[in-house]
Amino acid sequence: MARKKQKSIGQRAIAAMEEALAHARGEPTPGLFVHEPVDVAAIRKASGLSQTRFATTFGLDISALRDWEQGRRAPDRAARVLLRVIERAPDVVAKTVAA
């Protein structure tokens, strides 16, 4: 059985840059994960909750929530997913966190 030759670090870097350029040109880039920014303040305001109540209701750290809203930090991937779920189904998340 023939072994598949691995690409060098340089070859992988070039391939990654080519993929990034293709994405920037709007070309399809299957498998490329690009996170969409999340407007944390808008999601919270739509809920009608204060920062403290929002954080408590959904199991978030209040200081992280404040940092996200003020642009000092961005939510990591897991937090972005949670925020998107809160945006679409806040009752489900609140019930799950409370359970």
C-alpha cells in the first residue's frame, strides 16, 4: 500500500492563503469555517433583559457579556453558537440552563 506524502508546512501555508483569497473573492470554499460576528447587545436588548439578568438567565459570565457588548473581546465559537440559539429560542435555553 502506497503512503500518501504529507505536505510541508510551507505548502500547507500556501494552500491556506489560496483558500483565504478564494473566500475573499467570494468563491466557494468548502470546509472553511468563517465566524460571523454576533451583535451581543442587540440579542440581549431584543430579550428585554438587563445585562445582569441576561447573564444570569443564560448562564453567562457578566464580565464577559460586558466585554462582548463593549467590543473589548469577541465571544469564542461556543459562545457565538449559544448566543445564536438564544437569539432564536431563548425560552429553550433558559429552561435548559435552569434545569
